[in-house]
Amino acid sequence: MCTQVVAWGLPKYVGKQIANWIYRHRVSSFEEMRNLSKQTRARLAEVAYVGLSEPVMGQKSKDGTIKYLYKTKKGNFVETVYIPSGDRATLCVSCQVGCKMGCRFCMTGRQTWCESLSTSDILNQIFSLPEYDNLTNLVFMGQGEPFDNTDAILKALAILTSAEELGWSPRRITVSTVGILPGLKRFLDESECHIAISLHNPFPLERERIMPIQKAYSIYDVVQLLRQYDFCLQRPHNADASKQRRLSFEYIVFKGLNDSHMHAKELVRLLQGLDCRINLIGFHAIPDSEFVGASAQEMEAFRNYLTHHGVYTTIRASRGQDILAACGMLSTQEQQRQIRQADYPANS
Ligand code: SF4
């Protein structure tokens, strides 16, 4: 903000004043920024605007989850999921329209990549949320890969966690990645937010078949990098866990694909000595997919093996499946198709 206002010919401190008005007082015009001079407000009105972009649509699940559709500044569409649960309310934020990673179990991965969101489009999903005041946690696990959009993500995290701006605790924010090493390293060095790694298979060749990113960045190298940082395992009754950075691994359990004793054993070996937890996730079937999710009993048996061998493991509850808001189900392909049709009418 400070660099931008200097470019507009204004003093650097004006940037801090503007940030304070926007993020703390949530004003929607320069006129409301009462400690700025009349000339400064007039100059700002010439070069910029303040405003939120409300969601264009909301769908509510029978479990209370709400999926919102936002329009980006470039005119594309992106989804955001609000997940209330007891005294917590989590927002699952997106960072791209579509995704280049092509994970084979994910609807977003099937959608053509259109856009990496700007910092303001990322933050807009949070500030424009009708339930903003209820939010307790943020997870960057929506559409897109955060470290394929590292600059915008790190800037959004810096604004969210800056004491002068929003003052969110980094311990209430989790960023999830498939493991793009340069972005992951920058994140680990520059941010204190929690990190989640999409693992899904401990054997490189098998992982590559469902996650093409494995060819570029092996899970072995990802784990090797993570070993160079300190994390704190979040177990129940562990008082320190709320104060330190947490590392978790996401593991969708597919029937007959990654749920064997051999996979569980290899997971224990791969993660040995790391202060981390594994979140087991049920597979949410997507159209024309060859994958089948493991049953609840199979997931419990898998969890029990890991837990008994020293890897703290939980099974994540599925939310918003009936409105296609659960893990791996987000897609704005249909809305994007309508934009393309409007741009290129069939008879043109
Ligand atoms: S799982 Fe994440 S990284 Fe993989 S295709 Fe889907 S959105 Fe992209």
C-alpha cells in the first residue's frame, strides 16, 4: 500500500492510514477516511476506488455449509466455502480460477486454468463474506494451487496477519499445497501460518499417476525440506499447539489404491521423526471418475494402524457434499463456459 501511494505522488504514511480505514474500519469510500486531507481524498478518487465485490450466488447445504460464487475483477468466477461448526467457522478460500496441477481426483483440476487471483480478489472472498464477523479460521484449500500464485498469496497472508491491518493470528490460517518447492520454501521462510501438504500416496510412482506434480517435485524432496523447519504437533491437550506452526498431511483414502497395509507402513517410514499429523479424507465421487472411496471402516483401520505406529491421524468430517462444496468438488467450469459462449456466440 505504501509503495503504491508514493507512486501516486502521496506521502508514504498515507498508505498506512488507508490500510487502517479499509481493513480495520471497513469503509467503502475515500470520503469516509476522515484523517486524510480533502486534496488527498480527491487525488485518491482520481486514481483508485475502494469497494467490495459481493458474492453473486450462494448455495446452502443441509449441514449448514454455504458455497459462494464470486466474480473476479477480470470477469471470471471462483468459489469459496463457508463451514460453520460449533464455535468455529472456517472459510475455504480459492486462489485461482481453474488449476494447472491436474490432480486426477479433483474437479478443479479438470477445469481449464483461466486466472491466478490478485491479492484483492483473494481478500475479497473473505471481506465480502456475509458471515465475515463469525469467521474464526481460514484455509487456503479451495480452487487452485497457492504456490502457483505465491506472490499474491504471501501478500494476502501478510495483510491478514499484520497487526496494523487485520491482526489475524497466523495460527488460525492454513495454506494447503501439492508441494511446489520454491513457493513452499518462500512460505516457510516468510509466513508463520500453518501448512498442509496434499500427500495422497507415499510411493512416488503411484503418486505420480494421480498427481502429475510429483514428476517436478518429489514428495521425498518436499519432506526433506519440511525437516529443516520446526513444527508443533497438534494433539488434544497439547497447550503449546496453539502457539506454534502446525504441519499436516492430507490423505484422500481411495479403495484399493492407497489404503493397504503397505501404504500405511510406508507413510510411517516417510514421516518418521516429523512433528505432524495426517488428516484422512473420504473421496467425494466426481463424474466419470475411476476412483472409489474407502469405506468408513477401512478408513478407521488405516487410521488405527498409523496412530498405533506413532503418527497422529484424524479422519476429517465431510461437509457440503450435497452442494458440491466438499474437498475436490469445486468447479466453476459451467460459469466459465457461459462466459466463453457469450464472447463467441455459436453463429459468429
Ligand atoms: S487438488 Fe488442488 S492442486 Fe490438485 S488440481 Fe485440485 S485444486 Fe489443483
